[in-house]
Amino acid sequence: MCMNNAHTSLPDAVQEPPRPFPAPMTPPQSDLRGLPFMPLDTCRLLDSDLFALSTGDGFKCAVALWCKAWQQVPAGSLPHNDRVLAHLSGAGGRWPTLRTVALHGWVVCSDGRLYHPVIAQKANQAWKARLAQRARAARRWGHAPEESAPLIPAPACHGTAHADARESERESKSRSLRSRGNNQADLARGRSSKAHVPHPLEEQAARLRQRSAARKQGREPARNTPEAQPHMAGDDKPGGAEC
């Protein structure tokens, strides 16, 4: 999360643009509550005017407001009320002296709330990822996906919210179990198909068993009996055995 801009010094506490105020920077229904992860662009933050010119207390209040805005509805916004901001920032009675630094970069929009362009950009990315995850879950369970207003165009989300990560993990585990079941079924079918193909040795043993059974029933003479021996020349003659 970064608060860098083109100014060389800190602007007023709340930048009041000329009327009409700009439109809100995040959808009114965007809700990131339950998603504790907030992306932070460290390089951009360390190069920002806020980091260069703020004191420790002012910087602490600014970071606290970024985190509080992440859990507001609309996501990435803050109420335009000094008493509420003093509480959310943790400044308490020191709010009047820290207000300018803590609200560096925030802009009042047409809905009467404060928005920061960079926080709004990150919030839009996270909200888009959350809606996509809900749509995948709805398709998996056969529910109709919830309708939502068009999002503000933003680059692809670089961070995944914690709750979305858990849902993605459950979905991947489900796909893995289904794939494992299909593989086991394929192996079982392969084994059953192989069982119907007899081995050549089994075929030979079966033929030997049939031949043995035929000899026992007298349908085939034994190989060592006289009937099974070939006739010698002269056997057909009477007395041919005696010369």
C-alpha cells in the first residue's frame, strides 16, 4: 500500500476537489470483512512523500487508517467524521495535531466518504477475486451466482485473501479426491479385463486335464497300450508273429 503522489510536500488533511465531487472509487457493495490480508507495495511506500515527511506518530495513524479502511463498507473508504477518525486512527485527543499527516492522500467523494486512490485500487482487486471465488463455489454447488455491480477496472490481483485461499484449498482437495477415485476405478477395470484372458500355461493345463478325463472314460487309448502302438509289417498275416 502506498501513499505516493506528485506533490513534494504534504497536502491538506482532506483534499477537497472542486464540486462535483468524484464518484466513489470502490463499488458500494464491496465488502472485504473477514479478509485480513491487505497487499502492501513496500517499494512505493518507502519512496512516498508520506514516509519521507511524516513523524512516527503520524505515520502510525496513517497506517492504522489504511487497515481500518480495508474492513469498511464500501471497502477502502473511511467516514468523513473527525471524531470517528480520531478513534479509528488511535490518535484520540492528539488527532487535531496528527490529522494532516494521517489523512495524507485521502479524497472526499460524492457519497460523503473518504477514499484513497491506491487503497481503492487494491480493494477493487481483492473484491474482484472474492466475487470470482464465490462464483466458482456457486457453480460447484449448483447455486446461482450473486449479482454485483461492475467493478472499477484494475490490474490482476497480486494477493489472495485468506478466506479465498482456504476455499481454493478445499476445491483442490476435492478435485484430487475425485481424480484418485477415477484412477482406482480404472485400475479395477484393468484388473478385471485382464482376469478374462487365460495364460498360455493355463490353457495347456486345461487341455491336459481334458485328455486325462477322456482316457479315464475309455474314449482315448493310453499311449503305452498295444492298441496305441502302430502295427508292424506282417502283423496282419496269420501267425505273422512267428517266422
